[in-house]
Amino acid sequence: MASDNQLRSYHVQNQWRNRLAQLLSHVSSDPPPSEINVGKRLQELRILQGLSLRALAEMSGLNVNTLSLIENEKTSPNVSTLQQISNALNVPITSFFQPLTAKKDTVFQKKGQRTQVNFPQGIFEDLGGGLALGGGTPLLMTLEPGHESDPDPIVHTGQEFVYCLEGNLAFCVGKREFILEPGDSLIFEAHIPHRWGNREDQVSKSILIICPTDFSDWSVTQHFVDRTPNI
């Protein structure tokens, strides 16, 4: 079984990433990249703490069958379900996406070998590979045509940085609108209400770095809620 120090270490590793854990994963560099296996990780964490499925169900308030389906990869849990389970296990949500490994001080990733996660609007790739940039993590966002963030403006702590690599990206910050083309960048204080979307008929690719200063800030997840375009 893992030591208490190993379990406690989860609570100090890039805490804001708990809010993006339904999209991101941190996997060992040893195995080849693959789809996130949340079910297997959940089973490992449950067994690690010596819990039966029934015991975890009682602690989390979830149905035993639901937990069994998740562990057997018959269904994918949403962020609310993961939050209930993480609270019951007393570990952050990132535990489901991150094995117990030593802290990295260097990360090199070849193109096509990064952890890749599908989300409603497109694809996210974790450019950090488990190593954060201070309080933030660099993401490669591939946004499908006609997709955008939630119609309600996003507000969170810290700053946000965007660099357009391919296609166009519309960013509304306060009352101002910025159309990012390849090579354009944008940085702003994230307490200013903001929204983004891809209005074009081609894929958009951008580097996105979200750096909230409040590690308990749930609002960062608004970036990843799919809505029909209307910005």
C-alpha cells in the first residue's frame, strides 16, 4: 500500500488542475500514449485504500452498479461524479488521471506522443506532460468549426494567455472582441468576463495557458462547456 505521504502528495500537486481533470491526464512517460483509463485508475485507488465497491458506494453516495460500470469501462463518469468519488477517497480529482510517480523536472514530448483528450469542442493535448508552469499548464487546443465556450461569460482569478497557431479564434474580453489569426497572441486578466469560439469553417489550433491564482477556483471549467455558436 502507498504511504500516507504519497497520498498527501496528491493534495499539493498543481491544485488548480483538479478543475480540468475531466479533460487532462498525466501519465507515465514509459508506456505509449493511450486513451485515459479512468476506470482502472479508480479501481487502483479504491483497492489502495482497502475499500470494497459497496463501501465506496456508501461513502460517495453513488450506486454500486455505477461504480462497477466505471471500473469496467462500461461508462464514462462526468466531473460531478468524479468529484463525489474523489471526496469519498479524500484525494483530488487528478488522482484518477495520474499514477503515483516521482515529480518530474524535465519533460520532452514528440509530436503525436502527447496525452490527448477529446472534449465536446475538439481536442486538448497536455503540453506540460505533468510539469506545470508555476500555477498554470500549457494546453494545445484544437477547436472544431462552429464551437465555442458557454454563452455566459467566464470569470476566474489569475491571467490567461492565448497564441493562435492555425485557423482563427474569436475572443471576447469585456466589451472588446479580438480575432486571433496565426501568430497573434492575447493575454489578459481573467477577472474580466471573457468568451471564445471558432466561427470559421476550418479547425483552429491555439496554445492556451490558464493560470488561476485561487486553487479552489471551479470557474476555469467553463472554458470546456460546449454550446452552439452565437458569439
